[in-house]
Amino acid sequence: MSGMDIDKKLAVRTEGLTKQFGKNRLAVDNLDLDIKKGEIFSLLGPNGAGKTTTIKMLCCLLKPTGGTARIMGLDILKNPAKIKQIINVSPQETAVAPHLSVLENLVLVGQIYGLSGREAKRRAYRLIELMSLNERLRDPANKLSGGLLRRLSIAMALISDPKVLFLDEPTLGLDPKSRKTLWSLIRYLRGKKTVLLTTHYLEEADALADRIAIIDQGRLVALGTSEELKRQLGGMQVMTVKADSLSPAAMKNLKKIYPQTAIADSHLIIKAEKLDFNKVVDLLRGEGVKINWLSMKEPTLDEIYLKITGRSRDNEII
Ligand SMILES: Nc1ncnc2c1ncn2[C@@H]1O[C@H](COP(=O)(O)OP(=O)(O)O)[C@@H](O)[C@H]1O
Ligand SMILES: [Mg+2]
């Protein structure tokens, strides 16, 4: 396919998208992503992974410090005004007018987007129906529960009939029942809108997304459908070794055979699709390393994700 043909199928393409805050806080690190038209795409990652920063750059609210992105073929650096007309966002911190009713909030946003009062009302009623807000349409927004507020926020993002909809952590802090309701409402959008949804819940990405990109510390860690990720990551064997006197030479030799060798929490972690147990033990012994304990396993997607999440949460507290 030529570049043009690829572009026609893509709603979003990021190319080395990067955001650095200050001197050394790399929030988004060289991100390359393709999101197809009509796809529900999830950016999955722990707190601080760079999800909101990515969304802000794609919505032209924040300038990248490196790379760029195209939304429906338009460059975020060159065409921010045009892009803002064809996208909309339900931000992590929902922004609704607290004293206006559900209906009034929707009509107001519709009019901000240039709709006539009549058209804004027509769309507002349709979206109130779609988001099951009928019983609350006259209630002020500040009387709504978290789940209903989220539904209002999504309806407000839909009123401009955007080609690409960004949902930043749509179910953050919701109880399980409200979360499930919201999931079914978001599912309804599949194929009708391109949706980029961020979340730090693995089950959410699993339940909603056609494809998932796992990001951690601003970097793309894994990409694929839920099934592909399970195969890719779950198929990886992991060997954990607790050893004394691990020399740089031993590490170097191990890395030659298994490039994904690292030290975490003073354990030696070796990952590969196929690990040769004896080869590792022989190599370590040959280098004079004393093995105290070791384990081998094939982790599930959950485990891998928990590991990623766990580590980053630790970082955040420090
Ligand atoms: N305006 C800012 N100034 C400095 N650092 C920021 C700013 N916004 C976000 N960050 C940092 O960038 C990283 C990514 O943040 P964010 O994109 O909000 O992550 P996520 O949405 O995945 O939780 C974090 O380390 C965060 O502290
Ligand atoms: Mg965020």
C-alpha cells in the first residue's frame, strides 16, 4: 500500500510523538501508533504512564517537544484549528457547568460548536436517550453521581459529532455497576466512531478495545488485540533468579543469549519465548555465581500488566 492508501484507513497516526516536561521528565517517549478508522483503541497504562499527555497533544491542547501526529490526515502541528473541529474529548477531570442541567449543558456545548439552538436541542435529546439520562435531563449537573456525570461528559463530547472521540479514563473512580453500564454505552460506538480510550484497568481495555497499546513511562511496551497480547506476552517464559556475586561479565554473557535480561528488586529476571534452564544455570555457575533460588513460569497478561503497574506506582510514591 502507498502512504496515501494507508492514510485513508487511519484516523490517527503518531510519529515519534514525544513530550518532555522540564529538563528530564519524559512523559511521552517517541510514541508510534496507528489507529484505524472506526476502531476502539485503548491506551492502557498505570498512573503517570503518559496517557493524558498523549491525549492532550492529539487534541492540540499541548505541543509535543518531538515528533508529530496526524488526525484524519491533518498534522497536529500545522492544522490545530481544523483538527479541533473534527475531534472531541471527555477529559479525565470532567468539565461540566455544575449549576446547569443535563439538557442545558448539552445545548450550551452544541452552540459553542456552532449549532443552531434547534439543532443543538435535537442532538441533545438524542444523546440523552443514547446515554440513558432521560430521567435526569432537568437535574443540575452537580446533583449527578460520578457515573451519570461521566455519561453527560461523553454526551457533551459527542454533540459536535466528532470523527475521533477521546475518552480519558472514562470509568475512573466508578463503582463496578456504573462501570459496566458505561462499558455497554461505549461499546455501542464501535464501528460508528473512532474512539481512543485511556484506562489503567486491564479488564476495561480487554472488554472494550479492538486493539490495545500498553504504555509505561511514556513508552510503548506492547501492542495488539487482547488475544494477540495474551499470546505475545503470555507466551513469554520468565526465569527469576536470586543469586550472590552476580558479575558484570555474567550479565553480559547472559544478555548475549537472552537480550531481555535485567535486574529488578535485586533479582535476575530473564525473559524469552523459549528459555533453556540448564544453559542459564551452567552459564551462571561457569561465571562463579552462586544461585540461591530460582523459579520459572509463563505469566498471564494480568501478571505482566500488574508487574508494569506495580513498578510504576512504586516510582510515583518516591
Ligand atoms: N504539566 C506538567 N508538568 C510537568 N510534568 C507533568 C505535567 N503533566 C504531566 N506530567 C508528568 O508526566 C508524566 C505523565 O503524566 P500523565 O500524562 O498525566 O500520565 P497518565 O495520564 O498516564 O496518568 C507524569 O510523570 C506526570 O507527573
Ligand atoms: Mg491521566
